[in-house]
Amino acid sequence: MNIGAVDHIEFYVGDAQQSAFYLCTAFGFRVRGQAGPETGHPDRRSLLLRQGGIDLVLTSALGTDHPAADYVARHGDGVANIAFATDDAAGAFALAVERGATAVEEPRTHGEDGDEVVTASVLGFGDVAHRFVQRAGGREDFLPGVFDMIAEDPDETERLLHTVDHAAVCLPAGQLSQTVEFYQKVFGFRQIFEEFIEVGEQAMDSKVVQSPSGEVTFTLIEPVVDRRPGQIDDFLARHGGAGVQHLALLTDDIVTTVPALEARGVKFLETPDAYYDELTERLGRPDLRIEDLRRTNVLVDRDHWGQVFQLFTQSPHVRRTFFWEVIDRHGARTFGSGNIKALYEAVAREKAMA
């Protein structure tokens, strides 16, 4: 099974147009395609958003028959499908099912005359599926025969974000090890990192799995049941089970990107000044100036290969579940030992201020 990069992320949302307005206004995405009754799909409204190499599909149900209706009722707005690029979608689907995955959508061919796109889906964790996507041509026609494409905006603003770096997934207690084994067995992922995190009376376990290509990464997190319930428990309760807590989007210059996004209306979590006062002693001198990190609230960590800089947004959703991360890698391939703990503490601060 040859899994390349993340082809696209599909969200199921209550109002695709409203969600698109926020992502375009705040994050600089542009609408590049649409699907719905006018394209022969009367049960849904879908919008394709694009920025750099990031494709997001926002889908709203127009009736009770589309799965987005049940998903949004159970979970609120959230990630429903993380699609994998592959050179053989039908073969990857057959192998995944043979290895124990649950089939969601049998292989289908979209388009013709050399621009064909083959798709097929299996279930991943919770209600989140994985769509295998095989493209014969480029990405100009995202899904021929399904989406009507919109011409690229000639006045497109600066592209601040360019790649999906990773997805963070919250799992009910007791499901972490079996989920890691599932991704190893079914998709050929490997575990690249693990960490036990304690923050006050709360604790959680985390393991990171990655595709052989290194281009698809999942941070899997479960709460520790013999400790005080915390934010992972809150997510699971509000979301209604396992799901994607956040998506991390890669930038090349985080201390420029964060202020630009803030100017557009994105609200980030704040970092205490004491964090920067102790930074050099804890990690050594960072690649970026501490004054710039303090000004932008950006966090920093390191692994064996280099440093990683990151910052998390406040959740824009009514259930306070899903949020975004902006990440900038300076050689780091994985996550430092304080990476996930920093997230845990940052979200705890937001909760305390709510």
C-alpha cells in the first residue's frame, strides 16, 4: 500500500457557506470548487477551499439521507474524512479491507479521457474515514463530474500556510494501543513517538504514528482514567466520542504568519511570560529571537534533528471542540518531549479563562 501525502480533508458542517466564509476571511483560503444539486448531488452542498497544498472540503447535508446530517447531530462540525493520496486506490482499498478495515465506499472512477480520479473509503477511528485518492492528472479538476471548479482568484493574497503537518486525535480511554496497532496493520504506519503527560492532577497517554512516506502523521491521545478528568475527557464528551481535536498547518515563517492571521481575526491562545523567561535554560537558544516568540506567543520545542515552533488557536466552534495549530519546523521531524504537554497546558488556560 503506497500512501503519499494528505490529499484533502473533508469536514461535515452545519452550514458550508458560513464555515467557508470564516476560513477564507480568517485563514486566507479561497473557494475553488462546489458540488450540490446543480452538479447532480441533491443531498448535499460541498465547497472546496484551497491554499498552497492544502485542500479542505466543507460538506453540509441538504436532507437526512446524507451522512453529514447524522454526523453533525452527533458531533457538531468536525473532520469526517482524512484522504490519502495513492497510486492505486482500488488496490489500497482491497488491501485495507483484507487487513481488517471496514469498507465505507467501494472504488469509484470519476471523469474520463486521462483526467480520471479513483476514490474509495474505509473507516479509520470513531466516525472518521480515510478516502484513498488516485489521480491520473493534476489537481485542476478536483473530482471530475462531482465538483464544478471555479477559476483561481487573480488577486489571491499571500499564501501563509502550505501543508497539513499532522492531525491530533482524541480517543476514549483504553483505545490508544489498539488504534496504533490498527494503523500499523492496516495502513503500514509506524510509531515514531510516545509520551506520558502529567499536568497537575490530570494525565494522558500519547503515541504518534506516521505513514512510510513521512507525509501523513497522527498524534493519538487518550486520557488516564485513574486521574482527575481533564480536557481530553471534555472533548470526548462534547464531541460524542473519538475525533480530530486539531489539525496542524505548516508555515515557513511562524512569527510573520501568526500576526497576519491575528489581523484577519484568528484568536490564538496566550502564553505566560514566564515561559520565555525560562526558555533558554530549558531548551538552549532557539533559532528564532525570544523577543519575537514572546510577542507572538509562539511555543518552541526540539527533537534530535532540530526545533519546532507552534501555536494553537482558540476553538471557533460552539462545542469548543475542534481547533487549529500553526507549526513551523526547523529541522525537527517529530515532536519534542514538551510539545504535547504545552498544548495540554495552553488549552487548560483557555478553559480557565472561559
